[in-house]
Amino acid sequence: MRIVLLVLVACLSASGVLYNIDQPVPISLAHAEYYIGGRVWGSGGIMMRVALGLFDRVTLGMSYGGDSILGAGKPKFFDRYRPDVQARIAVLQEQGYVPNLVLGFESQGYDDCDSQKYSVREKGGYLCVGKTLDVIDTHCQLGVNYWGGFDGFLALNALLPGSAELMLEYDPAFNDHDKALRHRGFLNFGIEWTVADRVRMVVGLRDILGNLPTTRLNRVLDVSLNNHF
């Protein structure tokens, strides 16, 4: 794992933060800005992401990974055998009373992918709004999405001294594959630390409520970086 982290930090060179833990942040990369990220999760799983700002308000990207990449188990790549994609357009950019507003699409789900279905479902098409409350140094965001049914998500980012943040996010999982689930939803908590305004490291604890037995209290480490060409 140490080798993987060193490679990620060396290859990534984060003002353009695209994700909290699981939930997308309502911004788009600037023109010629790139984003590279890697997540270590579950039983040795790894997922990589790359994204590029084509214009000041348009971002395109892709991601891919699998479980048991680290460790002694047999590697199991996502059943789709193809990269997943993301795209987002910044409709509004935060300024004064105007919030961030992003229209996007995300085909990347999280955790196991069996029979081409992720344990934590994809966002699909989504609309997300976000606003920073300067009085309490907290960024609040709310989104609605559709993939096999309607769902929503929210996130809070509380700024701390020393380029750190506390993150709390919730997805009610109304569109879970198993309609018989109690829909506790996915509640995630994380601590983020940004180094040199470019490298961002997140330690997250996911599915605190135990919406799924396979994802309950799943711990993840996410390292990303962004820069300009």
C-alpha cells in the first residue's frame, strides 16, 4: 500500500476538488486543468480516476478499478470490463449570493460490481447545487439524480485550521437494487487534508448506518491531485 500511495502522490501534482467522499462536488475544472485520483477501498480494491477541463465550464473524465488488487486474493476487476465515464457542466459558479450549480452524468458506482451492478449505485444524471456559508466556514451542497430510479444526496464540508476539512455526506439510496431494503441510506464521514494546494488526501468511513452488510463501515483512502497543463 505504501508503494501505491507514493506513486499516486508522485504522479499527481487540489483546487479543483471533484468529489467529497462518494458525492460529486458542484464544480467543473478550468480549461486545461487536469485531475488524477486513486482510491484504496474494501479488501485491497483500487479505483483510478482521470478528468480534464475542456473549457472553463466543461469537464470530461473516466474511471476504472477492481477489488483485491492489493493483497493475496485473486484480482477481480469490475464486471463491465470497460471504463466508466463522467461529464459535468458548470451552469453557475459561486459568486456573492449566486451558488455553484452543476449538471452532470456519472456512470461510476462504488464497491463490488457483480453482474454489472455496483453495490452503491451510480449517480447517473444529476443536478447539484452548493453554497459556502462564510460565517461558519462550511460548504453545503444538495443534489438530485436518476439511475434506475430517482435519488438524492447532500454533503457538508466544515473547514478546519491547517488546510483540513471534516466531511459528512448522505445518500438515502431510494433507488437501491433491492427494493426490500429498509433504506437506511449511505452515511459517510471523512477527514480531508490538502498539501501545497495540489494534493488532497481523504480518509473516509462509509456506510455508517449499515445500509448493506458488504459496505458497512467500509474504510477508504483517497488521494488526488490537480494542476494545469
